[in-house]
Amino acid sequence: MSYYQKQYENYVFPFYESIIKGRNTASYYYNSLQTQNVSSEEIIHNQSILFCALLKHASQCCPYYKKIIQDYGIDLNNFTGITDLNKLPVLNKDIIRSNFDSLISTLHRDVIWTKSTGGSTGQPLHFAYTQESYEWRVAMSKRGYTWAGALPGAKQAYIWGVQLGKLGRIQQLKERFHHFVDRQLYFNCFDFDEKAMTQCLSGLNLFKPAAVVGYTNPLYNLALFIGDNSKIKFAPQGVICAAEKVHPYQREVIERVFGAKVFNTYGSREFMLIAAECEKHEGLHISAENLIVEIIKEDGTTAKEGETGRIIVTDLHNYGMPFIRYEIGDLGVATSKICSCGRGLPLIADVVGRSLDVIRTPEGKIVPGEFFPHLMKDFSDIARFQVLQEKLDHLVIKLVPTTELSEATKKRIDSEVRTVVGPTMVIKYEIVSDIPLTATGKYRVTISKLTGEQNG
Ligand SMILES: [Zn+2]
């Protein structure tokens, strides 16, 4: 462990979080390094206690849940916790959109923060959460990343979708300071052409990160670009793949080029890190101190070993806008196996259905599909969208508006898309009333019909 890392762990991280920011993130993080090792029975027991408390709060303070408890005849005094979860209905994005106010806790109206997600399902969503919930999600993400060697204070390089639009100067400085203290270096993967990838490689070689974190497809494309000629002049502990599914062929190339193991992760803007692989790679450990993750089949029953089902998430610490049995829109493969690493945190065998095709530009740039949810999340007047590329120089963007789209929205979308797809792409916008589902009942956010060139 380097000198800085030691200082960071002992002083910088706890001091910055507790004293400067007045947050509990550091204590949740350090505590989670212990609780990851308790038995799965104890974890489930703790989740049940937390869940019963959350449900009680929601029934008293959120009009939406008050009504649900009444309508479903739930007796809170006899509610046993996790085993009774399926007595409650599933929450989804449409329900949240039409019941936003009644989902907010009356006790927390003045202290909630709000955020948007573009989602991997092509349905932007606006939601609320508390500082407490934020502290938990950051702690869980930090803990999950340690399994890949990304310890707090160790250098981390991010191949990431950097915030669109222009941040204010103060905001930019704040972010830079934050990245500097955390020793994080960012490369914008929404703008990854050959020049940017060349610069990224030199930047990485200078910075020598202990871990590389990135969206899967840009990481894979970067690995292909770098090739096998020992151009990597550092030895990372691990490469963390996020935001998109990592296919075996991608894992193999990334591991070979970076000379380190790939660690698959699963997260979302609603909850940050939901699950991550440990060094044994036997599935993804759920951030179980913060989230309950269920995998259910179409008939609502729990998926058994090896079966695929809908991923349903309950956030145990977001009292501002309780997410109880929230259908996130992804599919997962269930397992009840315990990982050989000894951590009692339950596993998801795999996450499927998160596949966003990449979009290629006539100028030879590869745009990760993630760009589009990232952009659309900012527009409350868009209910759903889909991006279709049938030819290299043609892009169709379908939009389902909630009301009539304002000129400002149209203009901003067009300018942001144009910046990323280059000057010669023909972009056609279609305002539609609905977007059909795929055969598996999912929305596909980006579809590329370019044969043999897709790797989403
Ligand atoms: Zn493990």
C-alpha cells in the first residue's frame, strides 16, 4: 500500500467525509468491510429488520404506500420481513411518474435531493433520495470496487460518460478538486475517436492507475485499439466494467491487453452499485446492507437456481422516496450459491438484457449506446426514446413525448447529438406515440443494423 493510500484511508477520506461534508459515508464503508463477512442468514435477518422499519415509515409518511398497505390488507404487526416481500406489489417507472408526490415522505419533503436517470430501458425517470441514502450508496460502491483492487486512495482511471452541457466554473473546480483528492482521472468515452484513444493511452501510462473503471464497450474498443504490443506501461490490479454487460469475448480481450482481471459490476443511477464481482468471479455480490434484490418470474414467483427473471430492487435506506420492490427493467439469473470467497453477501449469477448497441459515425468514431440515456434523462418532456442506425450515415431518433416537445428541447437534443455523431451524419427525428417491445418484452434503447460491426 502506498504512502498516500495509507494517509487517505486513515485521514483524508474520514476527515473529508465526516468533518468537511458531515457525512457518514466513511463509517458505513468501514463497517461494510466487516459486515460483508457475516453469514448469509445474518445478512437476511438484518435486511428483514431494516425492511420492516422502512415499510412502517412508508405506511405512515407516504400516501402512496399508505393506500397500498390498506388495499392489500397488509398487517404490519405480523409482517415478517423478506419472506413476506411478495405480498407487496411491484413498483415501476410508470407508477413513479404518475404518483411522484405521493411517493415522497411528508417528513422529508424539504430535505430530499432529486436526480434523473435515462435508464437502460429507454424511459427517463425523475426520482428523489436522501443524504443518508447517498452516503450508503457511495459506501457500497467504494466497498464493491475494493474487490477489484480499487482501494480508497489508490489511483483510479475512469473511461466514463462525462457530464454533458457546460458545468459552471465553480462546479468544474469542485469536481476537479474532488477527483484530485480521490486520485481519479477521467477520460470522456462519449468522445472516443482515434485521437482521443491515443491521448487516453498516454494519459493512462503517465498516471499508472491501480484500477481502470469504464463502460464496457469503450473499454473493449480501447483494448482493441491498443492491441497486444505491450503498450500498457502499468500493471493495474483490476479492470472494472460498468454500465453495460460484459460478454466473454470482451472480457478476454480486455484482460489480455490490460494484463489484469475484469470485474463485472451492475449498477444504476437509482441505486449506484447494486452488485459486483469479487476476486473469485462466481457471480455478482449484492450490496445487501443497502439493497434487497429479488429475481422474479413472469408469474411473480421467485426465480430458482439458474432461472432468468425480472430484477426487483428495494432500497433499505432511502426514506425520502422509498423504492419498495422496484422493477428496474433488467433481467437477472438467480442463484442461491454462496461464493467461495467467504463473503456472506448473496449473489446474482448474471445480469442479462443490458445491451445497448454502439453507434458508429461516418468519421470512424464509436459512440457508446449509453450516451443516449445519459442525454435524455435531462428532459422531463420525453417519456421514451429509441435510436436506430440502419446505415453508417443515417440515424433515426424516435421520441415519445409526454406533452408537445418544446423548441428548446428539440434544439438542445439536436445540438448534443450532433456534437457526438459528427458533421455528416443524417439525423432524422420521429415523434411517435409508442415504441414496440422486443420479443423478450424489453425496450431496446439503441439498435444498430450495421452487420458484423455491432458489439453492444
Ligand atoms: Zn465472492
